[in-house]
Amino acid sequence: MAQSVRSKADEQFAATQKKAKQAQKEKDKAWQELTDRAARQKALRLAKEAADKEVADQIAAEKLAAKTKKSASAKKKAS
């Protein structure tokens, strides 16, 4: 009788351990998905910021070129 009680307790403990292990796997998977999504969003944000900076730099260069061109033509007229 004592053996069967211990055997039953061991089975219940094993079942509990299995459930705990499964729950931990699910939590780990959810955490990994969350970190993957965050990394993907960060990569997209950084790419967008780089593209925006490139466009802003290009616009600034065009404005500077236009300003220098106007300044040069003004100097020619003044001479």
C-alpha cells in the first residue's frame, strides 16, 4: 500500500514538473517573439531615420549650392 501511494505521488510530481516545463517553454517562446518584434521595429526605425537624414542632407546640400550660385552671380554683377 505504501508503495502505491509513493508511486502515485511520484506520478503527480512528474506531471506537475512536465506542466511547469511546458509553461516555461511557452513563456520563453512569447518572450523571444517579443524581443524579435522589438528588434525588427528598431531596425526599421533606424533605417527610416537614416533615409530621412540622407534626404535632409541632400536638401541642405542643394540649398547650399543654390545659395553659393546666387552669391557668385551677385558678385559677378557687382564687378
